[in-house]
Amino acid sequence: MSVVFVTGGTGYLGSYAVTRLVQHHDAKLALLVRAKSRKDAIAKLWNGLQMHAEGVGAKQAEWFERILANVTFVSGDLTAPHLGMDARVRAELAERTGSILHIAASLNRRSEKACLNANLRGTLSVIGFAKDVIARRGSLGRFTDVSTVAVCGRRYREVVQEDASIDWDRSDYDPYARTKKFAEHMVEELLPEVDRLVVRPSIVMGDSRFPQTTQFDMVRSFCALADMPVLPMSGAARLDIVNADFVGRAITDLHLKKNTKHRIYHLSSGTSSKSAAEIGVAMLSKFPGRKPPRFVPRASGAFEAAVNRMANLPKGTLSLYGSLLKVFWPYIVFDTVFDHTRVCEELGGSPVPFTDYCGELYRWSREVKFTYPYQALPERLAKLASPSQEVTSWA
């Protein structure tokens, strides 16, 4: 049986994809992981997936063992030559790979170096592996590139369609957006013979089913904004925020669908996106008596200057919030949404409005102080592999 080769499978979006691929599709996966032993790889996946684990205690361990039965770990590194794979393992993986789901990326919007290494060099290496698969098997079922709506460049008050997102004459907001745009271009130019799919999530924040999350940067920024008495923006500005469970479903179901109607999909809230004012009210809904922020657009210049000063302060709480707001503020105020008609028609469902679940996300994130309460790897799982056992062991 062929496998789905997945990069970024232990990350935030990757955890949603891996869980759904196994639980809903019974897919066999080969996960690229940075691990020195199989035991390290198991521990890394356990941390990545435990937010999704069913039951508690022993039942969680049993759930995870069922996931592991469908997973083969491949030791490697997105930014290393040839993905850092052992030559023998790489050759065997190429023989077994039926499709590639490329999720791994650097979201470090402040570091040109990190984005160049992961998003450009890394994607180029994954494309090189796709070429190996084609050389050995004669074809590759599908190459899915998980990109971002940020490839649209600087916009203001628009509804953006998939095929009109990339405009090479527009400036980019940051290194992340720029390198992801070029990564899409590389896939398009270098894999013309492959069934290519590009999926572009918008702002992915929270899960509509439960308040837990392991990705806090954007959540921390929104909580800080909700706590401010005055916000220097228009309350009518739309924020295209999409729930992670919808994005995970869309990534996996589109990747495995035999024939998709399109080659590019926005995984977004589209014109159903809520306004800043609606979100402000909803985030504080679990705290009776708390007043939502007042919106004063004319204060935007002074606010941005203050954020810049905070970002340049010595390391601490103020500099952390300053750095986060400096990065995310352009995406918060550009009042642009991304049409999602294609994915809703293809999957037969829509994202859950952020206002339906952001109150619980705010409450829980504050309670845990923006730190996920990870549980240690259960002993029964630690015994599944010795520290010296090789990472890759084909079933």
C-alpha cells in the first residue's frame, strides 16, 4: 500500500491533518521528523497530537497507539540537503510514496533567514523528493502545498478570489508572505506533470469544538486587544479568522479527493467574516460586566508608534506584546477577506464563525497563561521503542 508523505505532521496544523488522515481515512502515513531515535519521534508526535486524544489516562494512550499503527517515522530535516534523509531510507520511501502533503513551514514573520531556509529551500527539497518518487514509480498521485492567504500582498477592503490572489506587482507584508508566494511559484513551475493542489488558510485561530490550542501568538495578541479600553481601528473592519478543525478537515479531504474541481482553495471565513466590534463583544462574553473596547480609528498612528517602541524594549512582557502586535497588526486592520465558495461547495460545509467560540478560547487561554498543559509521554508508550532504535522501521 502506498503512503502519504507528510511534512510538518507534528506541528499545529499538521496535528489536525495527521489525526483526520488516520481516523477518518485510515491512511498510511510517512512523517518527516527531526528525531534521533524512534522513541524521540514517538514523544514528538505525542506532544503534537495529545490535544486531539480521545479519553483520559490509559484511554489516551490506547488512542495514540491506534494512530501509531498507521505511522512510519522518517528521520530528516526540512532545511538539510536531500531533506536530511538516509539514502537507503529515501530510496525506499520514494518507492512507497503515493502522494505528498507539504505542511511544514516557518511562520517566523520577523526572520527573513528562517523563512528563506524553511519555506524556500525546504519546499525546493520536497519538490526534489517528488521528482525522486516520479522517477521510481512513474507518477505521483498528488502534491498538496499548504500555503497562506498572505500571498495576496498588501490589500485594503477587498474580497479576494483564489485566482486573483497573487499579483507580482504588489508589495508583501513580511518574509513569511513573500517566501510562501515564491514557494507556490516553485511548485507550479517545477512539477508541471503532477496533480498539484494549493490550499491557503487565512488566520487560523482556535477550535470550534473545544477551547484548547497549542498555538498562542495570535491568541495572545487578540486577548491583549480585547483587554484594551480603546482600539485604534474601525469596529466595522472584517477579520478573516477560520477555525483550525475546519482547516484540518479541508486539507486532508481535499488532498485525498480523487478529483477536485479546482487547483487552489481559500480555507477561510470569506464574506461571513465577523467585524472587529462583533469579535470584541464575543471575546468578553464569558465575563459579565466587562465592556468591549471602543473603536477610535484616528488613534492608529499613535498606536503604531507606541507598538514600535514596545517592540524595541529589552526582553520582557512589553517587548513580547509589542513584537507580536507589530507583526500581526497589518493583517488585523487591512479589512480584507478571502472568498471561500470553492471549498464550501467542495466539502459541503462552512467554517464556524469565530464569534461562536472565541469567548471560551479567551477564557481558557487566560487561565493557562498562554501555555498548553502538556502531559508527559505515558510509560506504556515510552516502552514501544528503545532509545537506540532507529527512527524508520517499515511495517
